[in-house]
Amino acid sequence: MNKQDEKLPGAAPVVDGKKGFLEGKLFLLIFAVLFATVPLGMSSFTQHILVLVLFYAFCASAWNILCGYIGVLSLGHSALMGIGAYTTTLLLVHFGVSPWIGMFIGAFLTGIVGVLIGFPCFRMSGPYFTLTTIAFAELLRVYLENTKEIFGMSTKGASGITVPYTGDNVAMLSFLGKIPFYYLMLALLVIILLITWGIDRSKLGYYFVAIRSDADAAESLGIKLLKYKLIGMFISAFFIAIAGAFYAQFFRYINPTRIFGLDMSIRIALIAVVGGQGKIFGPTIGAVILIPITELLSLYFGATLPGLHLFIYGVVMVLVVLFMPKGINDYVMRLFSWLEGLLFGRIRKAKETARTNS
Amino acid sequence: MENTLLAIPQGIILGGAYGAIALGLSVIFGVTRVINFAQGSMLMASCFLYYVLYENYGIDPYIGIIAVAPIMFLFGYAVQKFLVKPLIIRERASVIEPTSVMMMTIGFDFALMYLFMMIFGASYRTIKTTASGIVVKTADGMFTTTLSRIIALIAGLVLAFALWFIFNKTELGTKIRAVAQNRTAAGLCGVDVFKSYSIAFGLGVAALAVSGACLLQFLYAQPNMGTMFGVKSFMIVVLGGLGSIPGALIGGVIFGVVETVGAQLITGTAATMLSFVLFIIVLVVKPTGLFGKK
């Protein structure tokens, strides 16, 4: 868990004291290119799955900022996502506010709600914290399922809101095909990965990790636990709300059961844990591996064996927690650094022999 | 007003059933400090076992307890031994992931729930037994309920007493309590720590199986039923105090009464929300619950 080990896979010995520009970044670059080009020419269904991969990668990354780095287990993130989705949608339906603006209003609101919820929650530790976050999410879900309107705006209770289609219109965040949604989500994912990377390398990130490793020791060193937990909560809530706004626009339908439900929270947490919590790329790796498997399984076995894909989710979760405590991320990174060592090691060796010969 | 007063015994009866479900969770946490998120699915699994016994062999769930409770005991024993134990051992070495056991039980919950979904499908299955058919009335006919619900309340009390007896009056119970209080010291005194954990886990799941038999009489078996009871039993157990046996029962009764009386005075929704609010307030004010020890 120490910071040194987490550095990108530049594991090969540095001979010149200087790394090649691509070293340690090569595979990142390959993946970026892959992600940027892969949906083109695919069927609509494949594109749908790819959007979901990015969506869940984004959600799990948002969850990761709070839960992975600080080391608490929140199962109430669906509620935060729901607040974002509902705010954006209500603003759009009742006031015609563009989702681009509504998204940020929702995100700020959710951030504030997150901080308010954080005050009682963060007084608790371990299982108590988790249970309180579940209680808050369930409270909101039950409320929305049975409420016809909020502040005079119709929410239609459990039957949910259908988001009106405003045409293929960039200004209203409404597109006909899946491709624009894909690139939007990709951009959002890149942003959150950059922010996670920034946090990972900043003082804030060190505070977070210190709290995760040993809260008492961190506090005795003068780290204000509540303050940093609330900061983590705000960032996490802010981004998960943006995911909620995206969800509403992408599916054009939201209801309390689906978006506020415990299943959504568990799914997000699961992806992050399987991928690797507290790692920059962990949640993304988790989503890339889990989402296509589960979507394809539910497509092919949905009729004959309902629930197979969720069964696989559960089994993978148990196995990962038991046998890969650091998540799949660790293995993927090791594989990359091995491959890079192979690649750059050879080039360097060639250079070295050239130098010793001359 | 009369309706409201009548709702109180209804709530107590319902609460007894809730409490019985919560007992298992409380016992497991009290000893191993593990929150078993798979609680709901384990209840569901035992309900389906009773259902299969009833449909295929005509065995009433009350009699089925003789077979199902030991099976579930072994099931719980195995879960602790093979899934939880390695994690506890690992966490003793480093405190990096205090949440990993919780994560594991969440995954296990998913796996179990959807395994049953694949086998039995998502439909609701009910059984008609003798006890669920008998209607019990007070003399003036004001208050009616079924025999099965009353049996559920009594079973909750008996179960609580049986667990209390095992933990406080037997040598096994003394060992388990010793482990719960101080794992290292108990281990030094020659108590097999992980065997005690496994037995406690098994007992908790077996208690769940007993309450499942009572529940199936007036409810249904369905793969998702665990989620509802899971969340509710967490709240009950926290309200009563995690690890406290009487706390689980009393917490259950409080919940039952809040729900039924609340449904009379305000709406059912508001009552459910009220129970969540109550839970959050108790957590914030007194995280150890009403009857929990520090």
C-alpha cells in the first residue's frame, strides 16, 4: 500500500537516469486510442454496452475518490446519483433549463447534500457508516416512490419521469445516436481520471490515504478527519450527480426504484472493488471487465437463466475479495510493466551495448 | 382511535417476527464483529428449502425445522470457515481494508440471491398450511390474526431464550463469549478462536432458518425477499444494539409497532420513512443502540 509501489509501471531499471517519453505511458496511450476509435462502425447494441462501460467506470471512479481513497464503504451513492438525475430532469421538464446547466446545478446541490449527510455519517465508522448511508438512500427512495410532486414540480412517484426528447440537439444534451453519448462519457471519464490522478499526487491524496491507513494516527498528526472526509464526499457526490444527469439523458427515463435502489449502489461499489479501490485506473478496469460480461450474459441468458449475470457479479466479488485483495488493477499493471520491461529493456540494452562498444 | 389501539398488538406480533430474523444477525456480529450482509439471502434460502420440503413431501415448515436448521447451521459454519476466516486472518496482519469482510458478504448475498433466481425464477410462492388457515379472534371479535403469526411471535421469544441459554449457561457459550470479548486472550487460554467463530456463525444462520419457517407460513418465498428483510433487520439490530439478544427482539417490536401504528395515524409510507429516521437518530445519538454494550 505504500505510495512508491503505486507509481506507474516504470519498473525497468533506469540506466540513463532519464526515461523515454513513452515509457510507462505507452499502454495508456494505446488504450486511449482504442477507446477513442472503438465504437465507430459498431452495431447500436455494442455501442450501448460501450457507453455503459464508460458510465459505470465513471460512477465507480467517483465512488473511488471517497470510498477507495479514504477507505469507507458507502452504499448510499445511488441516492446522490438520483438527486443529480432528478434535479437535472425536473429543471429540464419544468423550466426548460438545458441539461448542461442543470447538470452542474444538480452536481452542486448533490455535493451540498452529500456534505450534509456526511455530518452524521462520518461520526460513525466501519459497518455503522455503511448502514447509515444505506438508510439515507432508502429513506429518499421510499419518499420519492410515494411523492407526486416536490415544490410543485411533478415527479410522478414510483412510475418515474420520462425525459422529453428535444431532438438531435447539442445544446440540450440530446442526441439521436449513441456515438455522441459515448464521446461525452469518454470525456467525462478522462476528466475524472485526471482529477483522481491529481488527488493521488497531491497533499489531499496523501491525507486521504493516511486516514485510510490509520485514522487515529492521522488525527494525531493534525489531519482534521471530518474536514477531509467531507471534502472527499463533496467531490465524490459532485461527480456521481453528473453521472446521474447523464443517465437521465441517455436512458430518457428515470424512476426512484432503479436509480435510488440499493442494487445500483452495490453495483458501483462492486465494480470499484473488483477493479481495485484506491487506485486511479482500478474502477475503469473493473468496468471494462465486468460490464461487457454481464451485459452479454443478460442478453443471451436473460430469458432462460434470469439472474445469471448478477450471480456472476456476486461470485466474482467474493473471489476478488478473497484472492485479489488489491483488485484486478494490480495484476493488469504488473502485466503492463512486464510487457514494457520486455519492450524498453531490449531497446535500452541495445543502446548500452552500443555505448560500451564505442 | 380504536384502530390505532388495535394496531399495537398487530405491531407487536409483526415485530416478534422481525426480531426473530434480526437475532441471527445480532449473534453473528456480537461474536465475530462481522456484519453479515448475506443475512437476507440466507433467510430466503431457508424459506425455499421449506418450500421444497412442503411441495414435494408435504412436510410442514414447523416440522421441517428439524432438517433445515442443521443444514443451515452447517452452511453458516462453512461460510465462516472458508470465506470469512481467511479475511479475518489477513486483516489481522494489516488494517488496510477493514471493509473487506463486508464486501465479501455483499458479493455472497448477490450470488446466493441470483442462484435461487436461476433455479426457482422470480415468481412468488406461498404455501397453505394448517397454522396459516386458523384465524384467532378475541372474544368481542375486535382483534383478529392468524395462528401462524402468533406462533411466529412465540418462536421469536423461544429462540431468543434458547440463544441466551446457549451463550450464558453452557460451556460452549462461555467459550464463545470469551472469544467475543478478547480474541487473543481467549486463544491463549486454549479456546479454539475460529471454531468458536464458526459455531457462532452457524448458530446465527440456524436461528435465521427457524424464523424462516415461521415466516413462510404467512408470507411468501421469492429470491428478492431477502433484500427487504436484510435492510430491515440491520435497522432493528442497530436500534436494539448490535450483539444484544434482547435488544434484537425489542428493536423488532419497536419497528413493528412504529410501522403498524404509523400506518394507522399517518400513511404507510410516512411510517416507513419514520422508521428510517428513527434509525438514523439512534445511530447518531447512541451508535451502540438502545441495549448495546460498548
